[in-house]
Amino acid sequence: MNEQHQAKLESINNYLQQISSEVNLINDKNLEIKLKNVNSYIKQIGLCKKSLKDSTSKAEYSYVCDVVHRGVKQISAKIDSIIESKKEEQNKISSELSKVVNKKKLINYQR
């Protein structure tokens, strides 16, 4: 790979790291902002990939796709983890609400 292609690959790696960083910083208050940032990085990766596809051999482009795929898998695992923890939190809250409703019903029946 020539220097220009190598620079684009480094840019892709940097964007993947930025996405990973943004995902790690997601919380209830900044979700929309972080997702906008992630989408922006994804667009940049797409542009870099398109440029490399047009100017590299199939083998080199395949390597770039593999790099992107590995990064995406790691990020996807992080997002899945966040979703799973939110589901668990939601289930706990739902369970507590259900207990409160049942207690209220028992109190009404005792009257």
C-alpha cells in the first residue's frame, strides 16, 4: 500500500477508535449527541472506504474491509452490552412497580 492509502487506513482506524470512545461515553443524557457523532464518523469511514475501493487492488481493499469489520464487531459488542444493561435495569424497575401495584391491591382488599 502506498502512503496515501496507508494514511486513509489510519484515518479509518482513528474513526473506529473515536466511535468506540463515543460509545463508551454514552449515558441517558447524551445519547442523541453521541449517536450523531457516531453517524458522522461512520460517514467518514464510508468515504474513506469508497476512495480506497476506487484506488486499490481487490486484495488491499479486502484487507481494509477486514479491518473495518473487526472494529465494527467490537463496537457492536459494546453497544449490545449497553442495551443488555438497560434491559436489565428496565426489568428491575418493572418488577418493583409490579410489587407496588400488588401491595396497593392487597391494601384495597383488606379495607
